[in-house]
Amino acid sequence: MAPSLVLFDIDGTLTRKAGPHHPAALENAILQVTGLPAVTEGIPVHGMLDSVILTLMLRAAGMSDAEIRSTLPAVMEAAEELYQHGVPDLRDKRCPGVPEVLDELTSRGAVLALVTGNLTRIAWHKLSRAGIHHYFQFGAFGEMAPTRGELAKMAVERALKEGLIGSAARISLIGDTPADIKAARDAGVQAIAVRTGVSTPEELNAACPDVLLDDLTRLDLAIV
């Protein structure tokens, strides 16, 4: 069994400024499935799940909650497919310290997994284009649960159930928003926040992470 499980957010934590392709996939998926124009502009996307973002976009486009529930699965599937095309090389969009930290954690035997609001195929393709998908054994993704905290719990439960870690393993969640810190709290794991996303230092401080870093180059690997 591994000595530790380290859960990573993606946007603002592993990659940043990855281009317009992700929001474009959400917008174009709604247009393709429903014929309705919808935009991410005005939606507080940072730290949110793609499923929630799409719900808010559909509601803003005039759909009822009942219509959204019946339409959302097809929209999410379309968004995942649309994102597979045209995404450029994202290796230059990796946050500072990312490949080095992932290399070192892997060499120490840690289990690395994802807890992200990205839909499954969007997440894996984004990390593939960034050249770091192979570090992660599994993930909990934006369509799998209604909250990020539930996703974090799912990831921990999976690692335990599959025997990847034991009950005494150290577990940490690394993210760049107050939502990531709350998710760590909800799952009962160590909350490590990095200032590489759009959240301000004041916002992150107010959420009271266990550790707050400028970026992953400052991560003390002894604590994870």
C-alpha cells in the first residue's frame, strides 16, 4: 500500500491559462444539443463543477429545471466530444513545479489522483495535452457528484476500497480555490492551497487551508 494519497485539482493548480477551448466546448455543446445560445460569461466558473456551470448556463438560456435535468447528460457528452478536437500543446501551460513535484511524489510511491470539476474526458485530454496525464491513477470528475466535497470523498473511498492506500495513509487535496479547501474539509483530509489560480491570497487565507503556498515549487514533500 502507498504511504500517501495526493488529490489534485486541475485548473489553476496543475495548468493555467489553458485557452478558450474548454468554455467553448461547453457553449457549443449547449448550442448543438438544444439550439440555444449560451455563454460562460457572467457564470462564476472558478472552483465550480462543469455540470453546475452547464446547469447555470442552461437556466440563463431560459430552460426549466425539469428540461435541464433531461437535457444535461446529452450536453455533457457533447461537451466532452467537442473538447477532443483542436486543443493545442499545453505543456507550456503547466503551473510552476508541476512535473517536478509529480515526478518526486511518484518516485516516493504516493498514489496520485484527480478531484476536479472538469468532465471526465475533458480532464484527461487536458492533462494529456499538458503531458502529465500518466501520473494519475484515477479521478473523481465533474459529472460524478453534485459537489466537490463529494468528489473528494469518492476519491478517498476508491483508494481505500481498491487497496491502494491503508487507513493510516496521509491524504491531501491540493487546489487553488476556496472550493478546493472546503472539499478537503468535507472529506476530512489535509487542505493545501496554491496561489497559482485566480483566487486572491485574501480569499484563500479566509478559507483557512492547512498549508498555503505561492506555487508547487514551495511544497514540502514531507507533509504529503
